[in-house]
Amino acid sequence: ACVAIIRYQTKVLTSLINSGDFDGACAYLVDLTIHPVISHPGTSNIVKKYDPIFLKLITALVDRGDLDSAESVALMWKSKIGNDLSWVDSSCYTLLKSKYQAAGRDFSLLKSSCDYGL
């Protein structure tokens, strides 16, 4: 059942992005309910299952040059993950870290305490 739910959520988000409704897409992710089995504390399942959904919107925002909105979505995603070790392992983290470095933008708000890289 979880897979079907995630597939549906991805479809809704993709539709919002494709129609150019980025505010609607952001609002959709704010209200997104993550299945309790997946979000069990101490598991990385939440990142494995939901990172692609958040990455889809973050990538679309970055491609539009809207790092401010991408940062807002990333902060929301980071809070939903609720675990710095899982956050640093997410594709969203890796993408934004590289984009911020390329743009010379301060990454401190998004930085994970578990990121020991330079």
C-alpha cells in the first residue's frame, strides 16, 4: 500500500510542477503525510521512499534559479526527516550543497551536523 500511495503522491506533485504551480507543489509537500511505518524514528526509510518526491520539486526550483524556494522546501524536508544523519544522506542535500557552493551561497541553514566533508 505504501508504494501505491507514494506513486500517487509523486503523480500529483509532478502534475503541479508541470502546470507551473510551484506554490501549489510546495503546499502539497507541506501537507504531505508520511506513512508512520516509514517515518519510524531511527530508520532511513523515510529518505529512501520520499527523497525522490522532494528532489523533484527542489530540482525544478533550482533549474528555475529559485534557490530561496528550494531552500524553503529543503528545510521542510529536513524537518520531516528529523534526523541529521539521514538528512546528509539524501539526494536533496547533495544537490543543494553543490548548487550552493557553485553559487557562493551560505549553506549553514541546511548543513547537517553529520556532514564531516570540507
